[in-house]
Amino acid sequence: MKYCFVFIASILLGIPAISQDIYSCKNAGFSFFSSAPLEDIEAKTDKGVSALNIKTKVIYFKVPVNTFQFRKKLMQEHFNENYLETERYPYAEFKGKIAEEVDLTQPGTYEVTVDGTLSMHGVDKNYREKGSITVEKGKLLANAKFKVRIADHHIKIPSLVVKNVAEVVEVTVTANYDPVLK
């Protein structure tokens, strides 16, 4: 499985699989928070994967949408069956590039801007978002928080529960990267 991920990441990131410029994360954390008049909704997963090429600054995330865990089982069912339709659209993916010229081989914390495309619920949308990458002891830690307007991804909320789900959802991403090969 590890080598399959490395191979796929190398193709997506456009570099040879033996490069030491690729870092990967097999348990990227994703959470989202929706604050609406009647109810706050939060869900989390650590089942995402990610790859980052520190030379080309290309970054990739993929998460199985049905792995998000909710406080209430019914919320989880509605999320998967009615809103995100996870049988039809099983993954959310982001492919982007860090805009700044940063040297991610050097220790430190770097504020970055990432330009890319979020593919979710069958809709691709461009985003330009801020985040940070910390380089320490040969590992990388990436963090980002951004907002997603659910209508932008053609996610429909029935009028009966419109006061339960916010139009804009805050998404948080955390990924701890290790070098793929040394």
C-alpha cells in the first residue's frame, strides 16, 4: 500500500518516485464546523492522505468523505446519504501549489498561500487559502483553516433543516509529513 501511494503521488506531483523531495502523510486530519441558528455541527476524520513536493511546491490531499465521524449517528447518515451523497461522490480531493518561494528544507515555520482546486460532490472549485508549514527534525507539519460555501459544490440542504446547517462551513486540515524515501 505504501509503495502504491508513493507511485500515485509521484505521478500526480510529476516527479520520479525515488525523489527525496516528496513528503507524505497517511493520516491527514480533517474537520469541519457548521454553526447555524438551531444547531452546531462538527465532524472529524483522520483518514485523509496527502503528498507534498517541497521542490515544486505541489500539494495534494484526498479524503474518503464517508469517514467523517459525527457526535450523532443520524447526522452522519444524513451527511453521507442526503447531502454529500458519498456512494456517488466517495472522495474529496485538493490539488494545489504553494505560491510563495519558501525553502522547506530549512527548519522554521512558514506562512504560505496555496492556490488549487477542491473537487467535492462532483464540483471543482478554485481556492486561494492561507496556511502554515512547520519544518522540524526532517518532518513537516501543515495546518490550514478555510471556509467552504456548500452551495458552491452543489450540496443541497432541504428547506426543512435549513436552520440546522450553515451556508458556509469552516474546514480545518492538519497533516504530519514524513519523507517518502531517504
